[in-house]
Amino acid sequence: MFAAIKDFLFGPSTPVSQDILDNIKRTVKDHKVVVFSSSYCPYCTSTQKLLQSLNQEATIVEATNEMKRGLSEITGQRTVPNIFISGKHIGGNSHIQDLHRSGELKALLA
């Protein structure tokens, strides 16, 4: 049953294409702040609003199911938002909000 739910949420358990993995890595490398997101996700919206409030430009990527599976392979995180700053995986919305509250986010964005 879990496999059926996993396949529904993340697509079938086929290997992620190397093109998708390369595209993710290239996007992260080429942009200072990258948020892999879903338009229906309130946590993604919260992350984007935080970055906007800090006047921080970010590359927002609407993540397909295959991209989410690729991100899971790369980061171990299966959910969005999946956030990278200066090539470093930050985590999700709760992680970036914690970094903001602690004052560490501004240093990462500098």
C-alpha cells in the first residue's frame, strides 16, 4: 500500500533520468537562490514571501514529479519547497524560516 501512495505522490519508482539530475544541478549552480516549488503548496508560498520581504531575488522552479524524485536522490528531501542558497541545500520552509529567525539567513544571502 505504501508503494502505491509513494507512486501516486512521486510517480512510478523508475530511475530518474540523468538529464533531470543534470538540469537540477545546473540550475542550482547557475543561480544564487533556487526554490524548487509547487504552485499549490502553502509552504512554498511562505518561502517565496519571506525571500520577497528580504528583497532577495530567487529562481523559482515549478517542480515536476520527476524533478521531485531527482531532488530526493540529490538531497534526501522528498518535499517542496526544496531550497538552495549559493549551491548549498538549505532544506524546506521550516528550515529557511528558522534561519531567518536566528539571523543566519541574511549572512547566507550576503
